[in-house]
Amino acid sequence: MPVALSFFLLAISLSQAQVSLRGLDLEHGEYAVGFLHYVAIDSSRTYNRVMEYSRRQILREIPTSIWYPADMSKDAGSPMSVINYMEILKEEEEWEELPNEFILNWFYYPNTSENQKHLEEEVIAARDACPIENAFPTVVYAPSYQASSIENFALCEFLASRGYVVISSPSRGPENRFLNGGSQSDLETQARDIEFLVKVALGMKNVDEDAIATMGFSFGGMSNVLSQIRNGNIKANISLDGSVRYQYPLLRNSPYFAVDKVDVPFIHMAQKQIPEQVLKEDKIDPSLNKDFEFYDKLTKSEAYSLRFNSLSHAYFSSLGILFEPRDIRQDSPDAEIMVAYKWLSEYTLKFLEAYLKEDKEARAFLETAPEKNGVPAELISIRFKKPTANKTSFEDFNDMAAGFGYKGMLQLYDSIKKDEADFRLEEAKLNTLGLQLVLDPRTSTYGIAILELAVALYPESANLFDSLAEGYLFSGDSRNAIVNFEKSLQLNKGNQNAIDRLKELKE
């Protein structure tokens, strides 16, 4: 039998968990849930199936699991049990032909009678059920270190039942199934896999391309931050006890990292305080109980930091709750773990409702003390901060102006200047943007409007009047072209372009 993967943490346990999917008591929504699994190919990278002991390289395989709202009246698909998800785990571990009877013990979990019962439990998803073709908000899920795409299937099903598409792939190393100990290349690789799934999502008919979030557990809860920094399609970030809290230096050292680019809503849900005994015996840095440098440095994101006082790290995933042995040094009773997971699911949903659907009630829920939301006393502690006031950039101004059809820009400028005395629109940028828009016949009137604003702000700029004149000339307005070439020439008598143009126009 193969040795369990190197990052599996063996918990100290005297009793097996007494939990069930039904016991989680998740309040599923109005939608039936479909499930699709297939192997996608990223042709930009190569991969090696390490268990085959061959140097042969293939295109990178990305097993892809998708949960979605389904129309059972058209095709109800095939009912599923937990064992069907575990068959996907063995496929992703590259043991496709392994008999199901060996799944437990072979992959991480004890082969106990209780775990055998969990394999038989029915889930709410139906494989290959017909998707509803409405465009739904979407979550790209990044699993923990070297874990399966289905590790949090109960949460993924819950979200799909509430009107979300969830798409996930396993956590795999740069070259093969195995990661390199949580290295920089591991971080980069998982971030690229997340971005690959974003691309997949953008090609799906049932995905709202303007409402995509990422959600990551443990190592995946750091990789998704890196993906968001460099991918503007990601509108919100969820971290399930993510390593962004525990391994921030690794993220900070990425060449792509810049904390001011973390500018979307962010929520981190952390495990309970680690007991002193565990800190000492497992040689864990005690500062991890209180420090959260990444959160502290966020300035451009509405950010939430929650602590679940009944959840140890493993129980932020469905597989952990069902199969993980309990650590008697720190784990809460099973009943408390299940209640906490239910509320973790509820806070995840409310965050997505607030920021992907702009639901005001969901946002108020997040900003209300947990006890007032019906959360059992002391189950969750929470803190929240709003972004510091951001100065308006040239890009911000242009986006706002575009939204108004480039009308009333001087009034827009004055209103911003009233609140930000040091706000300015750079002359060179106005000139470049104006000419870019002018030279496209579809946007030439916008370009002229930008250049009119530019000469109002910089009335001594011969170059801007010259550009405005060229804009009018390009648009066929010779009269205004002459007026502005003459103004440019008054400011710069050596402007040869204005001299030549005026000669041509007046002839």
C-alpha cells in the first residue's frame, strides 16, 4: 500500500466522528443540483503522471468538477452517494482502477465502520443533470494542499441549490500530482489553475461573467488571493482558514503581489484558538493565534475576519467533517462542529449574496453581531473594516466619464476637485486618450469631448489645441479645425504642423 501523501496531518484520536450529511442541517435552496466532472486540458503547460514512472510529458490535465442549478424535468441525471465523490478523489490521485473497497485507508482516512457508512450516504447532487441556462453568479473553488476538487462537496452543493455555479479542480504540483512542500512554484501553479477555471467559467452559458468569486480552503485560500490580484474577472474572495493568514510571507514574496491590488471584498473565516498543548507538541508558532498581517494591511477592500470557535482546521471541508479522525487535544464535540459548519456555509452564502448580487439585507447580516443573526453565543467572533478613502485616479475619472457618455465632464472634474483638492488630470494622458478615441470613427465625438476638456484645463498648451484641431479635421469639421490650429499657432509660433494644416485648409 502506498504511503499517504507527505502533508497529511495524522490527528490524535480515541473516538471516531459521529456525524452525517443530514446532521449538518444545511438549508438548501429552491434549485435542484446537477454535477458534472470531466478532465480539461491546459495546452500551455505539460504534466507527468508520476505513478507511471515514465519521463513522458503530456499536456497538463485539470480534472474539473462543476455543481450547478439543474432542471430535473428535462434530464434528472444519475443520483449520487458519497462514494461517487470518492471515486473522483481516486481518479485525481491517479489510481483510477483501484477497487472502491480500498479507497478508505488508501487515501488518508481510516477504514472504520463509521466511515464505511459515510460512503453510503446520499448527496443532493445528480450527475449530468440538465443545467438551467440562466446566467448564475459563479464561485471558483481552490482546495487545500494537494487535495481533491470535491473536498468541500457539501458546501458546493449548498451554494448550487441557492443559485450559484461552483467550479473546482484538484490542488496539483507544477510538474505532477505532488506539490513541492508549499513552495513559491506551488502557489503560482494553483493560482494559474484557478485562472484556467475562470476562463472555463467565462465560456459557460450558465455563468454570469460579471459575477465571479473565488473561494479557497487552506493553501487554496492563499492562491486565490494571488489570482485575484492579477485577474480582473474576480469580484470577491473567500478564504476558509486560508494560508494567507499563516504563510503571508510566501504570498508577499510573489513577484505579482501588491497588497493595494487586493481591491475586492474579502472574507476570512479562521479556525479556533489553537490550545497551548497543541502549540507546544506540534511546534506551532503561537503568533498564529493572534497575528493576521495580511488583513491588517488591507486598505482597498471591504474585509471581514471571522473566527469559528468550534472548528479546527480540518473541519472547514466536507471530507474533513465526515472522515477525519478527531484530535482529543483540541476538537469540539461533533454536534458543535456540525453547527459551526452550517454557519460557515451561511456566512459564505451571505457574503456572495452581498457582493455578487448586491443584496443589501445580506450585507447588513455580515455587519451585524453574530448573536443578533441567531448564531449561538460565542460560536463566532467577527471584525470588519471598510477601505480607506481612495484617491480618484485618471482611470477612475475616465470610467466615470464613459458611464456618462463623456458629457458634463467639467462638472464631474469640479465635483471631484471639491472633495480632493490635489486631484488633477495629467495633460499627457488627456492628449493620448483623446487621440485614441478620435481616431476610432465609433468614438471620435468622445475623443473631441476629452480634448475640449483638456484645453479648458490647460489653456496654454499649444499641443492640446493642435490635437483638438486634428480631431475636428478627422471628423470633417474644417471650421473648428481652423479655429483650433490658429489657437495652437498663437501659443507656439513655431508649430509647423499648424502652419502646414492651415495652409492646406485655407487653400
